[in-house]
Amino acid sequence: MSSASGPVADIDGATFRSVVGHLATGVTVITCAVDGKPHGMTASSVTSLSADPPMMLACVNRSAPTSVAIRAAGGFVVNVLRAGQEHVAQQFARPSDDKFAGVATTSQGKEIRECGR
């Protein structure tokens, strides 16, 4: 994986610890983009790895298409879902040609950030 840069580098250790300290065993969507194509999957095994630099660890099946995309992209974004977003978790958990259908996103380079629906 590449070193932290861009928006991630702007997060100080104390803020990062505070945010991940409030992350219960919630459901997340892991996203990235390769050559402009978004990839994503639901992940429930995500935890903080380091506060300096701020890093997260996600357990991803090696054979999953998103795993291949993460390696190609060199990084990923962890999107923490809020209550009421079960439909988003289900959408990203199923194999699909367009997991992002109906999901508003923003992107910054290799990153895709899920914004809700």
C-alpha cells in the first residue's frame, strides 16, 4: 500500500483515535477505483491499525473482485454506514456489475467515497 497522502494526511492522531473509538462493530463498505471504475464490497471486519499515520485494516477475501481492485489501486476507503443503511450493505454484499447503482458518491483520485442513498 502507498503511504498516506491527500485528505488522509490531514487527520491528526487524536481525531483519528476519537473517530475509530466510536466505531462499534458496525458494517462498512470498502471502496476504491481503478482506471476510473469504482469497486466496492460490504465488510464487517474493519479495525484501526495505526493513529500515526492514520490507517485502517479490513479483512477482505483474496479472491473477491474488490480485493484485486484494492491491490491495483494501492489503497481503499472505509465508509461507515449509519442506522437505516442496511439496503446499502446488502447492495454491496451481493455480486453485481453495478454495485453503485443509486448510490451518490464523491471521488478523489483512486478513492471512491460512498455518500448514501
